[in-house]
Amino acid sequence: MSVSVCDCSWYFRGDQVKNLLDRKYSGFRQNYVMELDDTICYCFHISKRKIVNFIRVYQPRRASQLTECGGAGTGCGWCVNYLKRFFAESQAAGMTEELTPEEYAKQRAAYIKAGHGKPAAGAIPLPPETDSN
Ligand code: FES
């Protein structure tokens, strides 16, 4: 008699498994860089994927038009420079990012704590402080 260990039909591509494991075990994410599902605008929960797709579909002529993507950049203002960067990179060639999501969140927290902006209502909260902050 044959016993199936798992009869579910779900399967993942190799990179999806890597991303899931990386997210679950973030201590191992030493060289993990911002990916499409990582959040860019914490105030309005806008992912990099939404920004990239907005640029691809609507082909904005100015970086400021990225605010039309779910209000990105209109809360605390932290992500505005990154929106400008994505826009500039889209005008040039491919879009690249060398920050890890943790570095990005920490830099935003420092930006908020320095009094540069106030997160929008419902924004993703600042990460907890650690000894290295
Ligand atoms: S993180 Fe985008 S406006 Fe606050």
C-alpha cells in the first residue's frame, strides 16, 4: 500500500522557496537585497512591485507622478528619494537596489526619529530598536 506524505498540489519555484525561507529566517539574510514584494512606502503599504509596474504601465513623465500609485510618498516623505531613484533608473536602464529590506526600514526609522516626517495613519510601524541602532 502506498502512502502519500503530501498530496497537496502546491509547488514553488526555487527562487520562491528561497524568498520564503529568507523571510522566515531573516538572520540568514546577509546579502538579501530589496525584492519586488518588499515595501517601499511604509505609510501606504506600497511594494516595489507596485512602483515598478506603475512606471511600466503608466510611464510617468515626472517622478512626482508616482504619488498617483496609491499615494506613495505623500505620508512621512521617507520614500520620496527612493521613488525618485526608481523613476530615474527606469529612465536609464534596469532597476537595481542594493539595500536590504532591514537596512531600508532602519534608515526610514532614523529619518522619522530625526523629525523629517510623520508616518501616515495606518503606516507600517517603525522597527523595534536594537543595540546596534
Ligand atoms: S514611507 Fe512613503 S510616505 Fe512614508
